[in-house]
Amino acid sequence: MVINRKKAAVVALTLTSGFVGSAAGYLYTMNKFMDEININKTGISQESAEDDAEAEVVEAASKEEKITPSTKMVYRYNFADDGVTEEVEEEPSYFLIDLTLSDLLKYYSTWDIVSFSSKEVVMEKTIYGPSMQRYVVGEKDGYIAVFYEQEQNGVNLKEITSIPVDALSEEERLRLTQGIKVIGKDSLARVLEDYSS
């Protein structure tokens, strides 16, 4: 009776081991089969996909856009009080060279970065207060002239146009004598265009 129990235990152990081994073999074979199906569908193995993802991260880091000496820096100042936008274009300062977008955001945290590339960086800032672009369109030496209007220095000549005052109506000449106040370069261009047409 003891021998039969030992035989039964050995047989049970053998069957269990065989079953566990078969199940493990089946799972291994199925995983390989599924990998083959995925490779056939995508043409990329799991290991190859992981390697490609790592390579893309390294490539993206090395190709990340940076400011170069030839990058055009565009600064837009939006004056909230009078709705004027002044745009200034410059070459980048030496300390901006080789900065990435994330670096620039650290240095210029109060600015909005509108666009960023190695060719051009456009930055915007809202300024609460009046703009410095205040002009007076008037008359000088028989022609329409443009003057800067400044709080500290008063009115200073900017330019004399080629538009003669005597070709205008009496009403327009009176307006020019009193001075037409204009805010912003766009508004100035529109006023001058009105007089030249």
C-alpha cells in the first residue's frame, strides 16, 4: 500500500510538472507568436520600437531649436492705455546665443513668446501706460510736417513731407496749423496717406 502511494505521488508530481511545463511552453510560444504578428503588422519589433523611441528623444534634444547669432529678435510692446503696438527688431544679445525656448522662458518670464525658431523669435509684452509714439501732424515751410510729441522735450521735428499745404482746403490748413495729434505709427501712416491722396 505504501508503494502505491509513492507511485501515485510520483505520477501526480510528474503530471503536475508536465502540466506546468506545458503551460509555460505554451505561454512562451504564444508570446513569440504574438511578437511575430506584431512585427508583421507594423514591421517593427518591440525591442526595435523601444530603441527607435530612445533614438528619437536623443535626436530631438540635439535638434532642438536654439537662438543663433543670425536669429532675428522681434520685440512687440503692446501699450494698454492707447492700444498702440510698437515692434522693434534686433540681433540677439550675446547672452541669448544658444538658448532654447525653455531657457528663454526662464529669462523672460514676464513676456509671451509668440513664436520661436532659429530664424526668428517673436516676443510680446503688454505695458500698462501710454505709448511713446505720440506725433503731431502740422505744417512747416509750406509742407505737411511730422513732429514728435514728448512730455519732457515738447514738440520736435521728425520729418517734412513732400505734400504742399496750399493744395489743401482752408479747413484742413487750419487743422494743420492747430496740429493733429496722432498716436502710433500705423495711425500716422493713415493720416499722411489721407493727405497725399
